[in-house]
Amino acid sequence: MDLYANIPNNVNLAQDKRLQRALEKWLPNYLDWWREMGPDGFQEKEVWLRTAVDVGSEGWAHFDYVKMPDYRWGIFLEPAQPNAKVGFGDNYGQPAYQEVPGEFRNALRRIIVTQGDTEPASVEQQRQLGKTCPSLYDLRNLFQVNVEEGRHLWAMVYLLHGFFGRDGRDEADALLERRSGNPDKPRILEAFNQPCDDWLNFFAFTMFTDRDGKYQLSALAESGFEPLARTCKFMLTEEAHHMFVGDTGLGRVVKRTAQLMKEGDPRTLGGIPLDIIQRYINFWFSYSLDLFGGEISSNSADFFAAGLKGRYKEQDQYSEHTATSEIFTLMVVEDSRLKPREIPLRNALNEVLRQEYIKDCEKGLARWNKILDEEGLSERLALPNSRFHRHVGEYANHTFDVAGNLISAEEFEARRIEWLPTMADREYVRSLMHAVTEPGKIANWIAQPSTGIKGKPFEFEYVRL
Ligand SMILES: [Fe+2]
Ligand SMILES: [Fe+2]
């Protein structure tokens, strides 16, 4: 572990002068990007942040005040497994790839660039949120997520520089050039071009879109390309906190709304009505489902065959790792009707991963509904059907209601305001967003968290303003 190097790392960077030079050349460009596109207005403030200083589940992080541009973004991989093997696909059981196999080079670079692009994109989407934080605790969590997404960018750039030569370096540069929502040079995936300009968006984003990240990283943590697997395993350690922020953040909004509903109309009491929360859920859940790719996908089959991208918990959850003889039944639209179609399992692996994700999201909904129940309310929140409001895959060119029934485009448009955030919803939510920065205080539209961070109380001065 070299924590004092220009770029903290556990990949023996000092021994690889060529790579070290390349990354040290990229570093100032990264810092320029961070200053331009990172949290606006808080670069000189001291934030109580955790910094990765080791790998493994125990004692891997150090907590202290740091100004964000001084954050120690490092390159950390889980330790190599001796005799690691390719765990699935056509090369199952062969030694894991320590270098990029020539025939998979383009596919692998595409996977890494696509994952890498999401990391800075989310920082860009969230850069104005600090100005309207509901509490110092939330402000700190926002910045924690932001700096770690920055570190995840480093993780992917390390792979590009370390294993792909010239074109890898070009891709690493391009990761700093695209901008979320910019029509001329947008980020690669659509969810990462959507504005995330209020805290309800932020919590829904970290709940649903960061959770897509968990499933993508989990599938890549199974990869036969060992450096990628080891990188993604460690990123998952950090990612857990991001989803905690979203899950508990939305839970706290639901709790506060429930409290206000017992007093009257949350809208006249400065809270966020449940129907608006539901529409935000519908929006971010459906966009996040798109991130898994098409339901029927030859790419997913190729990635699996090559041993590059596995299934969720491939090793723990499955006993058969080639997936050659199984069939997957998917509902598809044929002659204006939903009908089952049988497809080879390997071509359905995006959908298999998406279903794991949906199961996980349902647990979040159950937690929020438990809060409603505990507050004595009978109203409930729900996930829309996975066919609803899709822009990628089998369902993209059809329209469905939230229950997954095929409906006409006219009916969808007529009912859009029931199901998806309206301009008025967004304006109303934005009207509630005013910074609360006194330690121990919280905005009216959200409940206080049950505990603080790392043993500190909620009242702790998480950011020195
Ligand atoms: Fe990330
Ligand atoms: Fe994340």
C-alpha cells in the first residue's frame, strides 16, 4: 500500500514508470475537471469525509476533515487470488486473464469506458445540490458520494492506461471531455444526462441509479479479466454507502410526509406529497432499468461467452457456469399483444441481471412502506412494472401503463401526468429546497436520520462552512 505517493495506490505504481508517468499526466486534467464540474461553491470548505486507505471490509477507510480538491483519490484493487480462473462462459476453468485478450479487446474497452463514464457524469449532475442541502449531515453525504465517484473514475482510468495503451489513454482523456446533459458531447448513457437538481432527485438517483451500478459492478467483479474483477470488488465496498444515502434519504422523506399527512395536506405544510414521491420513483426506476441494456442481447451473450461479464453472484448462486442449454421466457410484443417468447439464456443475461436488481429495489419499497405502516397510514408506494416508460430494449417502441399493460401512445400521453413528474411537481419540489446548514437542524420536508456517520451524532459539524 503506497499512501504517500502522488497517486495513492496498492498496484505498485512506483515500479511501473511508464504507467506512473501516464497517470501523473492525467492527474492535473482530472483536478481541472473536478474544479470545473465538481460541487459548486464548496471547494474550499472542510468536509468530514472517509478516504480509502486499505482494501477489505475492516478498517479500510480513514475519516477526517479534508477540502475536496485535496482528497486523496487512490487506485485500490482487492488482492489477487492465487490461481484465479475464468469462472463462466466458453473458457470456464482456464486461468484468469491478467492481460487483455486480443480478441476481446474492443468489447472490454467498451465495458470499461461505459462504466467509467457514469462516474464523473453523476458528479456533474449533482454539482449544484450542495446549495440547497436539507442538513449538514446530508451535505456531507452528497460530497462523500461525489468524491468516491471521482475515485471510481480513477479506478477505470487505471485500467484504460494500464492495459489498453494508446487508445486507452485517448478514452481516459475523453472521459474528462464529455459532459452530462450537454447536447454536443453528452455522457454515454441517458440516465446520466438527466438533471438531478433537487434532493428528491438525488435520493431517487442514489437509490435506483447507483443501485444499477451495484449490479453492473457485481457482474464485472465476476470477470475473467482479473484486474477488472479486483477493481470492481473494491468499488462495491464504497458503493454500499451511496445506496444507503438514497434508500434512507427517501425513507426519511416518506417518514416526514407521513407525519405531515396526519396533520393535514403535506403540500400546504411544506412537505412532499406521496404522489410526487411515487412519480419520482417511476421516473428514476424506469431510466435505471434501461441501463441494463436490451432484454434480448447478443452483446450480453458475447460478454458472457468470453468470460468478461458474469451473472450476479455467478460463483455463489449458480452451479452451472456455461449457460448454454437453458432457455429464458420473455414477454414480447407481437401483433400488438404481449406474448411469451423463448430465447437462449445467454441472450437474456441483461434481463437476468435486471431481475436481480428489481428484487433488490422491491426490498427498498418494502422498507418505505413499513415506515408508512408504522406511521399508521394505509397508503403505499410501489415500483412500476419493468415495461413501463422504457427507452431501451424490447419495450422501448411500445407504451405500457404502470402495471405493464400494453396501451396506446395516446393513452400514455394522456396519463403521463399521473405517472411521471410534471413541470409543476418539479417546481414545487424545487420551491422547498432551501439550504439548512446549522448543525443539528433539518429542513421541514425530511425527517432527521436515526444516527449520524461513523459514530458521530446528527448534530456533528460534518461540513465547516
Ligand atoms: Fe461509482
Ligand atoms: Fe455510486
